[in-house]
Amino acid sequence: MRINVLAACLLFAVVWRASGTELQGVIIDPNCAQDILKHGRHVVKKRHECSLMKDYAREGYGMITDDRRFFRFDDAGNKRARELLKNTSDRDNLKVIVSGEIDGSIIKVANISLL
């Protein structure tokens, strides 16, 4: 019985890992993640270097989820995020749905779309 439960848990973990994850949140500059998590999104207005409005081009991007977790994007995600930011006017509040595989604090982005 114990082996069956262990096998079922292992199978579930493999299927879950393969199917990926879908997250909702806001694209941010990763250098500002800790301040935003600690003090809230209004940090973007107080720290101009955190704002993506005038200069959205960054070395990388990440997202803060609706449940206040931070994930850094992989290279493919950075490219997709840059394209979304390029084609929108409200860059400091760009709400997105990201699907991909989570590996620690990095999400290997399969797709990003506007929410």
C-alpha cells in the first residue's frame, strides 16, 4: 500500500511538472522585486529606476504574481516580455498570464499574453 501511494505521488509530480504552470501577475524590473514585495507597487512611482514607462528596455524581466511571489523570466520570457512592453502604453501595470515551467525562482516561459 505504501509503495502504491509513493508511486501515485511520483506520477502526479511528473505529470504536473510536464504540464507546466500558469501564473497571473504584473511584469516588473527584477532589480526592484524585493522593494515591491516589501512595500507594494507604489514603489514604482517613488523609485523612477523601477518604472518601465519611459525606458522599458531592461537586461531582464520578472513578474510579481497575484499572491505576491516573484519569478524571474528565462531568456525566452525576457524576449516575449520586451515585445509586449514595446507594444503597450501602460508599462508599469502590464498584467499578464504566463505559462511555463517553474524551476526555483525562474519561470521558463512558454507563453505570455495580456490579461
